[in-house]
Amino acid sequence: MAETNGKLRYVPTTCPYCGVGCGLNLVVNDGKLVGVEPLKRSPINEGKLCPKGVSCWEFVQSPDRLTKPLIKKNGKFEEASWDEALGLVASKFREISDKFGPKSLGFQVSCRTPNEECYALQKLARVAFKTNNIDNCARICHGPSVAGLSLSFGSGAATNPFEDLANTDLIFMIGANSIEAHPLAGRRILQAKKAGKTLIVCDPRYTPTARLADHYVRYNPSTNIALINSIMYWIIKEDLHDKEFIAKRTKGFEDMRKVVEKYADVESITGVPTERVKEIARMYASAKNAVIIYCLGITEFTTGTDNVRSLGNLAMLTGNIGRPGVGVNPLRGQNNVQGACDMGAYPNVFSGYQKCEDPAARKRMEELWGVTGLASDYGVTLTEQITQCGDPIKAMYIFALNPVVSYPNSNHVMRSLEKLDFLVVQDLFMTETAQYADVVLPGASFAEKDGTFTSAERRVNRIRKAVQTPGDSKEDWQIFVDLAHKLGLNGFDFNSPEDIWDDMRRVTPSMAGIPYSRMEKPESVHWPCPTLEHPGTPILHREKFSAADGLGTFFGLEYRPPAEVADAEYPFTLMTGRLIFHYHTRTQTGRAKMLHHEVPEGYVQINKEDAARLKIQDGEKIKLRSRRGEAESLARVTDEVGPGVLMMAMHFADASANMLTNDALDPLSKMPELKHCAVAVEKITGVQ
Ligand code: SF4
């Protein structure tokens, strides 16, 4: 598939960063990456890239890549052969599993890894150890989307594609800052606004996205349900709801209506005057086609699943589901958040969301995989696995994740990892988490292997190998195949990622119709796509919802305050967020010169009034304390956050927001409350 132009080769692939899934060519000269070029033919990014996409090749050739397997002996890492390292992993996991049972193991998969690798590792865990203790890091970003949209609509995925924004009349964004976090989705929003569509942005922060809005609504952090219930109250009160859609296509309306009756005036909770709520309600309900877009400002709360279901309620109340220009669309932060869940790297489902508890689904998988005794329980989720380190979890396999920096309450994570008998970390670099490992396995970057990522819009995009892996590092799918052979497993005779994808298609009805040959063009295919003749499904729920009875479900949802609120001892509310120049724990973007140059260190946004009261100047070093730990960072004095609210980016290990964040969980999705905790602030030194 590689194109050539003189000495240069152009290899079409997909950006490894956010869930927009932009197409690009990796430019290769003499076996080395020398740059990227946006794919002009891509219907997703139309020849454009954001700063992260432009720099996405740089970390690949970083001199500090891991190049050999490492085994810790007497507290120090020593280089080892693959045979020795994988032999040790296989024997330790088998020994611990035999002695303590399937619940003694934990498998954690990153959403930045290709579908084929997510599928292979969950198959290995389920087949070799009969455990469902496998989860991916969607748990700490869009777990509530999977849970909430499944409960409301029967499918835990975005309803409409990005390009469909051209068909809308009104965009209702809440808890999403796409101009920074998903810039090429932000470009679509900008295009829609320029074409005369109305843009409403609800956000506690006056973000770069909020600055573009026709109507900006600042509301108090973590009051989403109160605000949405009030919007629905006024839609019903003013008789603007879609009675025909509600009667024909939904159930539970009366339960929901009774609850929202109590939410006429929510100014004391949300800070939004009732007249403003009425205006927003009228605009949303009166638009011919209105779409809802949301992100982590909805999901990363102990009420995350209810927040998502509230948006489902709002869309169904006005009949804005199942046609062009409408829908409910979560923006996925990592490139393969959608795919990692689709592949069954999840504790209660096989690939394609086939439930492990369903005897018929289990029997079918056992027949197709040629095994017996697959586990039926709901396995332990990502963050709960951390809490269970030591008892009952004795051994853990962490694939391309950096929990010490990216999970809430870092001190708790570090103490937990120390309790394990055996830890394997498979990654590109010696991360903060890899330091805790007994065995470190060097994997491959997106540029060094074939495979697929599934974007936020359910479009399955190809990635293609452009260069070789450095040193003795291996393509990750190959590591899993080799490990499966060490464990003596059948059903892992894969010679390529395409073999693994075809094995997945064989057992997954919703993706059976998408072989690699249908992904050659940049437009590719949206799942569900059950047969080779099926065109794919860009828009969900057209005639009926994906639920078994075909109906969408309203839920009566009460507002609940966050798990920890500001008080006299910890008087500020800390929110976390993303910056345009960085990605997660900066393992990759921190190694790209331009991105590092733009934002080399973390900072905390603090409101001008608070800064003046505490005599903190812009650029001054400050210390933040929560009940879980402390972190130092630089103050950025701004009006982007309101009084009493702070915002800290999630990316920086040396000024880590997760030293402070709260690991209290949403009871339904087990999402930690990353977006809301109480902190105290003090200044340290003079201007830097
Ligand atoms: Fe990559 Fe997302 Fe930027 Fe596109 S918008 S170039 S997918 S980081």
C-alpha cells in the first residue's frame, strides 16, 4: 500500500492521538520517519492536521525507546532474551492462577493500541486463565458513555458521524472543549457555525471552544443533571416536546417527567438564572435538527452514567435521534477508546458487546474459540483492580498504560502496585509505572505495525507499518502470540494482524462485514456492518433503537452532589482537562520538540479574584493540597475559570493532577471523579 516518490515513501495511516481518527501519510526516507503529510482524500480531516498530528512521528525514533526485554533482579533491571522474559511471564501467571484462581490476575489494556492487540490480549486472558478481569482505560474516560448510552439507546456508541454536523441546525455542546482536545472535530463545529448553525456551549470554563459559541452558559462544576433536568422541565412546560416520537419510539417518559417537575428553578445549584435556562430550552427544542456533543465534562464524575443518560433523555424528548443532523455524540479522547471496548477488552463482554453472562453467547464463543469453561462473571474493572492489588489480585499485566500518572490518587496507585507478587508492563518507554514492574516488554509504536483503530464515530481506520521496530522490540500482537504459545494455547496461530482481525470478525456479528479489503479507502466503514454486502451504519437508531425491544428508555434522574465538595479546609474545586499540545501522560508528546516547546510544564488556572485575594501573581509557583496528596505547579491567572474553581491539565508527571484527584467511583460505570475534588492553595515563591 506504500506509495513512492523518488527516495521518499508515503505510507497512509491514522493519527495515533485523539479519537477523531485523522488520516495521514507517514513520510519515510531510507527506513527512517522524516515527517507526516495530512491525507487530502480523508473525509475526516480533509488535508488538515492539528499540532499533535503534525508531530505524531517524532516520539517513534526517540533514543530512549525500550529495545530489549528487561527482568528485575535484586531490585535492578537486567536485559533478557525474549525466550527468558516470556517464559517467566507464562510460568508466573500460570503458577499464580493455579494457586489462587482466576480472580488473582488483572489485565489492563490501553485505548491507544490497535483493535487486533486489544482482541488478542482479552482472548488470551479469557482462554488461558478463564478470567474476565480485563479492562481498558475507557473506564477512566468514557466508561459512562458505554454504560449510559447502552441503557438509554441499547448501544454505547456515538449516534452520528462528524461530517453530519453539516446537516444540523443547532449544536448543543456540554462539558467538551473540542478546539483543544479534538481539534479536527472542532474544525467541523467551526464550519457548521460559519454556515449559520447555532452553537450553544455549556461549560464551567470559558474555554477556547466556549469563546466561539453564539450562546455560552457557565454553570457550576458537577451540576450537569440539575441543568439538563431544568432544560427538560421548560421544554415540557412550554409544550415543545415531540409527543409522537415519545409515544412511538420510547418508554419511561412519565417517570422522567415526574422527576424533572422538581427542577423549574436550579439557579441555587447550577448558578444559571432560570430565564437563561428557558432560552436554551426553547432554542434546542425549536431547532429542526439539533445535535448534542459532549466529552469528559459529562463523564468523569461519580454521576457520569446518569449525566450521559440525562443527555439521552434530552435528545429523545425532542425527537433528535435517528436521522441526519441530530444525535448524541461523545468525543473520544484516545485514538481507540471505541475500539478497545468493541474488541471485548472489557470485564463483562466479548467482542461486539456479546455478554459473558449470557449462556448462549458464552456457548457460541466456546465453540468458535474451541475452548470450554469461559468465565460468566462481571470481572473486576480497571480502577478496582488497582484497589485489589495484593488481595485478591497477585499478578497484573499492564499493556501500554501509565497508571501511576494517569489514574486518580497516584499515591494509592503506587502503594497498590507495590503489593503485587508479579507485574508485567509492556510499553515503548520506561514509564513511571514500568519502574514498578518485574518484567518490562518492549513493544511497537503505531508506525511500526499494521492494524486498525476505531474512531469516535465508529469508523474503523487502518494503520500501516512504515518502519521497523528498534532493537529487539517486537510488534505487540506478536508478543501476545508468542506468549500464547508459551502457555500452550490453541487458536493463536496468527501470522499477521489481519489474521487476528479475521478471527475477531468470525466471532463478532456486528463487524463480520468489514475485512481489511473494505478499509483501503480513507472513508472506510462504520460498524455495525454484519455482512460483506452491508454498507455500514454511519447513523444509528434510524427506525428503532438498538435495545432488544427497539425502544429508547427515559430515566428519571435526580441531581446528586459530587463525592467531595469544597469546605473550609479545602476551599477550592479542582477540575482537570486537556491541552491542545499534549496527550495523556506526555510519554509521546513530551518527546516531540515543537509540542514540548509550546507547553514544557504544567500550570494551574486560577481566577483573577482568587489570585488577588491570595496575593498570587501570574507565573508564581503554588502548592495544591487535597486529602490524598499534594502537587506544585505554576499559577496562571485568568478569567477562564470562575471564582473558587481551579483547572489543572492531566498531562504532567512532575506537577501531577492525579496526586490530588479523588478515586471515588460512579456506582454504575466505576468511573472515578477525575473532574471534581476539593483542594487548598498556597503560594511558594516569587515570579519564575
Ligand atoms: Fe490527530 Fe486528533 Fe489532531 Fe486529528 S484532531 S490530527 S486525530 S490529534
